Amino acid sequence: MPHQKASRNDADQLRSLGYESHFERSMSLWENFALGFTYLSPVVGVYTIFATTFAAGGPPMWWTYLLVAMGQLLVCLVFGEVVSQFPISGGIYPWARRLFGKRWAWMAGWIYGWALFVTLAAIATGAAPFIAQLFGLEGTALQTTEIAVALIVLTTLLNLVGTRLLARLAMIGFICELVGAIAVGSYLLIFARHQPWSALIDPSTLPVHGSYLPAFLASSLGAMFCYYGFEACGDVAEETPNASRTIPISMRLTIYVGAIAALWVCLGLVLAVPDVDAVMSGQDKDPVVTVLKTAMGDVGLRVVIAIVTISFISALISLQAAASRLLFAYARDQMIVGSEHLRHLSPGRRIPVNALIVAGVIPAGIAISGLWLQNAIATIISFASVGIYIAFQMIVIAAIVARSRGWRPGGAFTLGAWGWPVNLAALLYGLSAIVNMSWPRSPDAPWFSNYGVITTSLGIMVLGLIYMILARPYDRGRAPAGDAHHLVAAPPPPIGD
């Protein structure tokens, strides 16, 4: 009976926002949190880019994981206010639509969608070398691509089973990743520490002249790749009971727990590097494998790689779920080609089957094209993180615009008097992060590499603008838009109902 009351309350709240939902509301708070955590995937984030960030900033790069977590928490708090009042599937697109307007929303969703597709391809490709090593393969370009495509096919099939399996797989991935992060970090700190604690505040290992700040900022890119995913909790809002209260909590938990896991495993790796100079000079190109093999031997290394593989698969499942719900939200408002098909939910499983298939085909295509366009694909993949940050800041800006028009957040979670300062601080952090991620740092590299992030980001936005101007997709649907400041705060569903 309480579950039925909660379902009615959620349906009534969604109906007041102009939508009817046919999703299955079966994802608990912890399962919703696990979805965001496995998308954020601190183990994947730390392991994948550790070599680059350590070589850029040395042992003090560890602090970037703390500072970026604090910055992203500001964005998370803004998102929590928005999703609490607008618990609508698709997340960033419907939030931007209600806060600012349908044109702004279309562009935010366009950027976010392509960033998700590219991130899916990047993570699948990043997982391939670990899996190749686990099974004793050479890890050639062809093998890497084959493994990446196989992973995307696997996660698509798993997502097609339904929301219940998605929630359970997210929980399994969360448990494996958290236990693995704590166990590996603890083992390295207790039994395999080669560097003193003072190394965390000693930049002298770097061949820098003058200020250490540029090197520190360059090393922060790894942490910036690590701390998004909390928005996925809101992407499945219509599949989560009592979403107005639950999702802001699960979003914050994603940042809190993800930060602890990332900081702990990164600390273990940083202090267990046996030869800092070899990493800094590029002689040791894979310090994660070096550290794990030195500390645990071949058997221990394979166990850790198996855990990392589970983390990669969990991240792909959660990412694909988020991408498919974005496509569904676009299609429900008739904002995209093929809306009639993409908004279709399967009668039995109540999931957007066609949207899920598209969210598998496009990333697989990006991964496959890397066989012939390696430099171009490397440039496109560089858009993965900055694209998501740009989409995030479009929501932060939209919230500021809505506040200036008189919007007072009316969900179960609000920041009250802290709304304005947190919103402005989130904007300052986000814009600074985008500049840092886009800044050209390799003057000797080809222009498409040195300016790859800027070029790709502008290219995606220009293509989106051209399509938006010519096709006018924002004029097709009748869903409410830009009305946040007109809405009177309605009481959220009662606790426990």
C-alpha cells in the first residue's frame, strides 16, 4: 500500500509538470545512487588517466581529486534543487527546458548527448587494454576495437532486459568497485609504499622552472574526468519512487562516496610508485600496471584487472542508460528525428528499446572508425569530458537566469538563502574547469591535437546550431518551456508515502 501511494504521488507530481510516465518505478535510493556511482566510476577514472596526470603534476596531483570533488559538489547541489522540482527523465534536457527555454534546452541536450556517445566509446576503448591483458592478448589496434565493440554490444543487451536488471547490475558494480578501491588502496599503503608522505606536498620531482601552478592545473584533468555521473541519478527520475526527495540525496552520495574511493585508491597508487623519475620521463608508460605487479605479483594484478573490468562494464551500462533516457526525453517532446520510434517503450519491460539501440550503435561506430581515423578519433574523444562540463554549465547558467526572473526552487530539496551563492560559485568553478580542460598545452604538437578540445567543441556546437536553425526542432512539441519562474511551489510527496 505505501508503494502504491508513492507511485500515485509521483504520477501526480509528474502530471502537474505536463507528462504521463509509463516507466516502471522500481529503483530504490541505493540503486539510484549506485547508478550514478558506477557512471562516475572513480576506479575507471583514476586508473585510466593516472599515467598522464602523474607525469604532469607528480605526487602532489593527488590534491586535485579533492579540489575537483569540492567544485563538482557545488554543481551537484544546483542540480539537486532542479531535479527535486523537475523529476523528469532525461535530466539535463528537460531541466534546461523548464529553467530557460526550448532552444537552450535543445542545444544543452545536443552537447550532452554527443558527449555521452563519445564517452561511451572512450571508456569501451579504454577498457580494452585491461581486458586484453587479462586474457593474455597482444592488444593490437584491431583487438582493442573488437573488444570495445563487444563491450558496447554486451552492455546494450544487458540494458535491454529492463530497469530491474539495470538497478541490480549498478549495485553489483558499486559494491565491486568500492570494495576494490578500498582493498587496493589499503594494501598499497600498508605493504607497498615506496614514497614518503611528504611527497604529496613536494613538487621538486618535476622539471619545472618557476611556478608549480601550471603543472598542477594540467594534472587536474584526470580528476575532472572522474567527477561526473551524479546527473545520471536524475536521468532515470521516472524510474525512481519519491524522486523529488530521493534523487538529490543519491546525487550527493555519488560525490561523497566517489570522492572517498577516488582519493583512497589514488593515494595508494601515488605513494606506491617505485620509480617516480621513470614515470615523469615517460620511461614507465603504464605506472598502474607497474605498481600493481610490483606490489601483488601477476596473480594479484589479474585479480585487480578483473575488478577494474567489472567497473568498466558497470560504467558503460550506466552511461548507456543515461544516453537512452536523454534520447527518450528528446523524442517525447518531438525534438529529434525519429521521435515516433525513440519515444517508444516496450510494453513488458517498459524501457526505451529503440533509444537504447541507438545509444549503442553510435558509440560503436565511433570506436570502429578509430581503426582508420586514429588522430581524428583521438581528437573527438578529447571532447568527452569538456562536452559534459559545457552541458553542466548550461544548466548552472539556466538556473541563474531562472533565479533572476524570480524562480524559487519548489522541490523537496532547496538551498534556501544559499541558492544564489552556491549557484554563482558553481558557475565560477565550471567555467574555470572548461578553460583549464581546453587550454592548449602542446605547442609542438599538430594544431588538431593542440587545439583539439576547442576545435571539436566548437564543431559540435556549430553543427547543432545549423541543424537547430534549419530544422527548427524546438517548434515541434507542446511541452512546457521556460516556465520555472511562473510555477508556484507545490508540496512534495509526503515522506514514507
